[in-house]
Amino acid sequence: MSSTSDVTVGAAGARRQYAQRRHLRKWLEIGLFVLPAIVLFVVFVLSPVVRAVYYSGFRWDGLGPLTDWVGIGNYQQALGDPFFTGAVVHTLVILVLSLTVQQPVALALALALARNFRGRTFLRLVFFAPYVISEATIGVIWLLILQPHGPLDQTLQAIGLGFLVQLWLADRGLVLLTLFVVISWQYFGFSMILYLAGLTQIPLELTEAAAIDGARTRQMLRYITLPLLGPTIRIAFFLSAIGSLQVFGLIFIMTGGGPYHASDSMVTYMVEEGWTRTSLGYGAAMAVILGVIGLVFSLFYQRLVLRRDVAGAVTSFAG
Amino acid sequence: MILRRLAATLAIVTLVGACSSGATSSPSTAPASAAAGSPAPSSAASPAPSTAGKVTITWWNNANTDPGKTFNQTVVDEYMAAHPNVTIKISAMQNEDFKTKLPLALNSSTPPDIFASWGGGGLRQQVEAGKVKDLTADMASWANTINVGALGLWQVDGKQYGIPFTLGLVGFWYNKDFFTKAGVTTPPATWDDFLADVPKIKATGVAPISLGEKDAWTGAFWWEYLALRECGKDKMGAAVKNNSFEDPCFVKAGEDLKTLIDLKPFNDGFLGTPAQTGATSAAGLLANGKTSMELMGQWEPGVMGPLTPDGKGLGDKLGWFPFPTVSGGAGAITEGIGGGDGYAISVNAPPEALDFLKYYVSVDVMKRRGALNDGTLPTTIGAESSVTDPNLKDLLAKRSEATFVQLYLDQAFSAQVGQAINDAVAGQFSGSLKAAEVQAAVQAATKK
């Protein structure tokens, strides 16, 4: 009796040991595979973020030791700085315009280019091309086009629209709109491609069935295409909004935030103050504020808008 | 083990990335302690001062275009031939690039041994952070070979922290043909004459003045010069020394500027015009005969040349005259706004770095530099005569007559204060700030 129970205990122990080993092995494997990603994330993402928060508590020119602790002084300075609040407003203006103008245009173009006609591949390529070119190149090209008496002004005059000529980049009231047009010109192609990809996912049977039932084009758009394109639209809006919050390159090259701060975005002003003026502590504080705005927006958007898209897609660990 | 090595590699990569191209040591020779985050005691770029062994010197400058770039390499080659144990590596960067990378590099464990410096507040910042070598004792025996006024701009609290090789004044570069066409036979000597000449030039259909206010330092020259003419050298010197721009003469400077701005004398869209990039920049417009004059430093002919199709700029048509005097102002025509270029040496650099600079600013080398007529106005005594360009010779004469040279305010102060001054003047050019508000903004910036 005793011997059999011993055996049972031994077998159970061995099984438990085996299970434990397997458990350990599983975690080791997970750890091994995840570790490089974690290391990269910690070194290149988390540690700079933590450092930025730390630096933002100092008045610091980037050269000497960190000695002048000012607490939340830099944040107070930012909120009381009319140029920073102006930069926040400019950024939000670009964000809103992107969502209300740029995205509908991209969607309309995608709907047009989803149809079957000669030359559609070529047109898709043309509309997408600006996205592939670097911001620096596009900035310089548009800078030249928009010069006073430059190609755009000459073209307008040649076709009898000379009265439309403006100081596109030198007029404080107009410069932000000009920049928005250039930004959109570069980025609408990316949203358009997203929408085109989304459109190909919509089963043809649905539109065919609707057509047989006598639905008009507008009804099909309203009741079939747009609802089924929902996830794509939500993602495209999200990417566009995040891109707007971070807008930098084109503005930095074309106006540097000028004339006299009329086109500062949050990031260009941060670079101007932080780097050019060597106020790294203040720059870090602005970076943190920008990060918080982006984070809050992302979280709310994920929670409120994107949740239904990801609800079924998350792999649960419990099973 | 693999992971630790990975982490160490990452740390090294980050460090090397931070040091950028200035790091002379390859990652494999980076000391292990650097990876752990503790300061490296030594590196390939800054060995213990010894003249026997091999020495590598890194030299960061902003001379990334010819003729300066080739000239520097030639001088380096000469020096290395005479000193076989010394290797000098030049990193020539675009100006803005240089200014972005230098603070990072100075904070790293492998700072450049020799780096471009414009003296003033920027140098003071670096000195106060303990990054720059005090050269006072080491160059005492030959300091008298350099123009003493120029040396002064590279001093902090009476100690020598840098060596100049060129120094010039800001003044008017103008198109002689356009002035003649407008009936302006002699360049204006007073502000009233200047204001009277502007409409005459404008009437010929050419914009009188080039301004590239996208780069705010260009407009700041106007305010600074008017302030110097209104306030005179004593008040200007005191204002910079005491960080106080309260005197009413600084408001008057802005009011004078307003009179000019109201004449609308500038190129169209000057608020969005860059200073020096491309044919439609302020310098490019002057070079290509689209505007008549520009208030700019001694480098202007060198900048204008490459912006024209034939690479020659305005050639013989280009003239120079000093900033006019303002009636009722305390300033004299012999006082100027100016500045120059020089080099500083980082605190742990080997002694060969200074020895090389001594050679660089020697009469022989500087005579050859001056003969390039690229806007370099040598500060080495005895080398000035090598400059043959008539405008630059004129400028050199004005420099030697000068009773007072105020370093451009954006260099005289720290970058933070300097840029705030430029920004305030930009506010006036854009019509956003009034004369009194500019003065108040400048005053507030210096009090920060």
C-alpha cells in the first residue's frame, strides 16, 4: 500500500515538476522574445521621456550641471507665454482643418479612384507621390513656388487671376492657411490610400444586392460604403490628428514659425525656445505638455472611438 | 551575458550618436566605463598632454564652403607635415548644424578640441559651464601679434578664451548703378539724407532695401545701429554691461526705425524672406539686381557671389558705406556694430591644439587668407594689407579708425537673451510691436 502511494506521490511530483518546468520554460521563452523590444523601448522611449520630465524642473542652458531647480516654474512660464499658447492654438487649428477639410477631400478622391476607369492607377500614384517625398524637399519646393513674384503669382497673373496674388508666407493673417494647404498637399495621399484599401474590403455582393433592390448611388454610399468603411475612417482620422499635433518639418523649413510667431506650431516653438535659445529646461516642459496633450487625446480616442474596432481583436491571455 | 552586451552596445551607440560625427574614437575603443555612464577619464580625442606620442585633434568649424574650406585643409596639411605626430581632423558643418551639435558635443566625453566661437555671451555660457580652456597664460608670449580690440571680444572676465582671425563691421552694401540712376551721387552720411534717398530709389522702380526678416538677426542690425547712433558708445556699452536698456534713447531708436518702415522700402514679402539661402533671399535679391542695398556684415560679398548665375555677385557695381549718423544722437560715425570669427579650445584638449591655432593666425597664413578676398578681414597685425578688394579695404580702414565696436547684441548676450532681442525687433518689422514695446521687450529679456 505504502509503496503504491509512494509511487503515486512520486508520479504526481514528477508531473508537477514537469508542469513547473514547462511553466518556467514558457516564461523564459516569452521573456527572451520580449526582452529586446523592452530594452529598446526603455532605452529609446521610456528613458528619454523620464529625462524630459526631470529636465523640465530646471532652468538649464544645456551646458552646465543641473543646479537651478525651479519646480513647476517652467510650466507656469509656458502657460503664461502668449507665443506658446498661440502655438497651441495654431496646432489645434491645423488639427481641426485636417479633420474637416483634408480628410473629406481624401475620402472623396478615394471614392472616385475606387471606380474602374482608364488611368486610375496613374492618378493614384500621382496623388500618393507627395507623401513619399521628404518634408525637407517639399518644404523647399513650395518655398520657391510661393516666393513673392514666384511661379504661383506668375501663373495667377497669366490666367487673369492676378488679383488673388498674396504674400503667401509673409502675411501674418494668411501664413497658417498657406501652410495648411502645403501640409495637406503632402499628406492627403496617405489617407486616400488608407481609404482605398478599406474600400476594397467591402464585399461586392452587398452593393450588387443593393443595386438589385433599387438603391441609388447616394443611398449605397450612405447605407453601405460609409458604415463599412467606419474602422478605416476612424483610424485615418486618428493618424491625421496625431500628425497634426506633431506638425514640424514643413513649418520649420518654410517659415520657421514666422512672421513674428504667426505660424508657430507647438513643436517648432519648442525647438526655437529649447534649442535655438538654449533654454532646455523650458523646452522640456513644453515637450511634456505636448506629450500630455497627445496622450490624453489618444486615450480618449481609443476609449470612445476606436474601442469597437479593437474589442474583438485583442487576444486574451486567459484562454 | 548576451543581454548585458546588448545593453552595453546600446549604451555605446547612444553615446556615439550623441557625439555625432565629432567622435574620433570608434565604438570599439570607447572605454568600458563610458558605457556604464560614468565620465570617461580619457579618450582618443583628448590624451594626456604629451608631445612625444601620437596626437589627434578634432576641429569643428562652419567653413563648409569654398574658398574657406579648402584653405583650412591646406593649412592643416602644412601643419601635419611639420608635426608628423599630430593628426588634425576637420568637421566642417553648415552654420545652423554646427550650432545645434556643438552643445551636445561639449557635454559629451569627446568634445571637439578646437571649435568655432564668436565670443560674447555664447562663449561666456560655455566658459561658465567649464567647457573652455583658459588660454591667457599659454598665449601671453604672442598675444601681442593679434589686434587687441578683437582679442577683447573673446575674453570673459579679463581672461582669454578664444582667438579671433577675422573681425568686421556691419554696414551698407549697395548697388552703385541703382544709386546713380536714382540721382544719389554720394552715399547718405546722415539718417535724414538716408530717409530722403529711399523714396528717390523707390521711384526708379527698384526696392531700395533688401531685408530677410525670416531670419530675425538681419532686422536686428537696424535697431542695434540706430540704438548705437542715438545712444552713443558710452550708453550702449553701459547697457550691455549692466543688462539695462532703460534709457529713452533705445525707444528713440525704435521710433527712427518706424519712420523707415513707414516708407515701405523693403522687398515684397520681406517678413518671409530668408537672409542668405537662394537667389530670392535678401542677399540674393541684392546680388541679382532686384534691390539696391542691404545692411549686412563683412561676409556679404562672399555670400552674394554663389547666389548669382555667374558666381560673381554684383562685381564692380558693389559699394560699401557705413551706417549714417542720426542728428541729435550721441553716436559718432566711427562707432560700429560688428563681430568676427575665432576659435576656442575645449578644456581637455592637448597642447598641440593651441600650437596649431598659433600657426593658423600667424602673419604668413593670415596673409594668404586675406588675399582670398572672401570677406575675411584678418585680425593678425601685419596681415591686413593682404586684402585687395576695394570694398573690403574700405571696411578695414573703417575698422582701424573705429573708436568703438559693439558686438552684435545677439552674440554679446547669451542665446536666450540675444534671440529675444532679435524677436522683439522682428515684432516691430511685422507691425506687431511699437517702439516703446520693443525697448520694453529687450529690457525684459536682459533682466531674465
